[in-house]
Amino acid sequence: MKEYTFREVIAQAMSEEMRKDESIYLMGEEVAEYNGAYKASKGMLDEFGPKRVIDTPIAELGFTGIAVGSAMNGNRPIVEYMTFNFSLVGIDQIINNAAKIRQMSGGQWNCPIVFRGPTASAGQLGATHSQALESWYANIPGLKVIVPSNPYDAKGLLKSAIQDNDPVIFMESEQMYGDKMEIPEEEYYLPIGKADIKKEGKDVTLVSFGKIMKLAMQAAEDLEKEGISVEVIDLRT
């Protein structure tokens, strides 16, 4: 076991999968030369080169559409949005193409894409950079939504998302990129669609996801001091 930050395990998960499969590539604004806006793709350009770690123009509708067409033709793109607020520029491609092509084609095409990037509020950012849109995407037929609450879960769930044959929305809290956690050296995957019991209890159940899990765990600790046994469930996906 070795300690890594949230941003480091995001890069690890993508790199591990890209080493196995040449059809996997990363594209987005500043993912290559700048190592990612939040440094979540640090070192990947050096390892994989500019054909597999691609800096895009500031044109989310365009590069999201390119990713959908690419996935339909046998590739497995990972699309990074600098913030998920900017995914709204390309939301027609996400909702009406990526999420629907398998059903609309009668199963002739699938669309293995991971749309990932930071979500919700962070320090000193404007309102247009601070929205939590996971509930929007979770209500769209054809999409799977993942919001991890810690680095261990983030790595295992991202690796599973990259291998999934359907489009996955993978949202990372901007306030958690520096969070550290011990991560196994051996490879591991976590299942999509299964919640995790972070703490067992018998009196009351708290259910949450993402960075709010920190508050849920703290609330559980506070209630334990009052003699109340709290179960805490992390939805994760």
C-alpha cells in the first residue's frame, strides 16, 4: 500500500487502462501540455504521445461529438471537461447521441465513452463553475453516473467505467483532488451500480455520495457520542 492523492489515482486509472488497450485515449482542454487543469493527467502526454492525449479547442460540443463518432467506430474515448458546467455546451451529444445510440440502432452500435471532470463547488470559483449536475445526468436513460467519495473508490470505479461498453458520467469533486489515501499496488476494479456501506450501525441510516460523505461520517461520529448507532451508505454510482 502507498499513499496517493485523488488526482494521482485518476491519472493512474486512465494510464493503466490505456497501456492495455490502444483504442483508449484522452481528450479535453489542457489535458496534454498543461497536464490537466487540475493536474489529473500529469505525465500522460509524455507516456502516450499527442495522438492519445489530445488538447482540444474550447469547443465542448465539437469534441464531445467527435468522441461519440469515434466510440461508434471502435474506440474508447475519455473526455475531460474542465468543469462539468461546461458539459452543458455539449449536452445534446451526451444525451441524444451517446446515451441513445445503442437503443436507437437496435443494438448495432454501442458507445463506450467516459465523460469525466470536476463537479460542484470549489474555492473562489464563480457560480457558472460551481453547479452540481449529477442529478440531471442520473435522470437520463442510457447514462451511468459515478461520483466517488475518496481516492480508493475513484481509482477502482474509473477503471470499471473505462471498460464499460456504455457511456459513463464520472464526476470528481474539485475540493477532493488533494485528498490522500493508501491505495493497493495491485490492480483492482469496483463494480458500477453497487453502493458501499462505509459504516455499520443499527439505529439510523445516513445515505450520501461524493464529498458530502465526509460530513455524513462526521455526523455519524458525533451521534455515536450520544449513544446513537449510525449506518452510513455511500451511493457511489
